[in-house]
Amino acid sequence: MTQLQQSAQSKLEQYLRDEDLNQTIRSKPTQPPVPHREPIKHLLMGSPKAVTNTIYRLQVVGYASVGDWSPLLPTGNADEVMSILIWQVLT
């Protein structure tokens, strides 16, 4: 085989390897799988002042907005309320 034929053969083999690689890349899914979301529930219980202050502190640190929490709900115990936050987390 002459030098020219060897060079042409080498370029053809390289082209075919590149095509195989490109085909492999094209055949992969273009979108990642959809992550599963699962609800997690936060429950604050205490005096109305303690629960309200905690909700506001969590907003200040950027965890959850005040409006994300449920209204203060009575627990049945004297001077005790609760508030619930349901958050969706990726699992």
C-alpha cells in the first residue's frame, strides 16, 4: 500500500470512528429524567408568639415565606397553637 493510500485509509478510519461517536451522542436522550418530588411536612407548635416569631425568622434566613405556612391553628392545649408547612423535596 502506498503512502497516499495509507493516509487515505487512516483518514477514512478516523472519519468512521468520529461518525460512530457522533451517532452515540445523538442517540442519547436529550432531556434528563424527571426527578421525583415528595412532600415533607414541618410542624411548629408552641405559644402563638413563639410560632409566629419562628415563622418570621425562617423567612429572614430564606427558608420559607410567611405566606407558605398555614394560619395558626389551636391544638386543644391552653395557649398552644400550631402551623404547618408542606414542602416538596426532590428524592
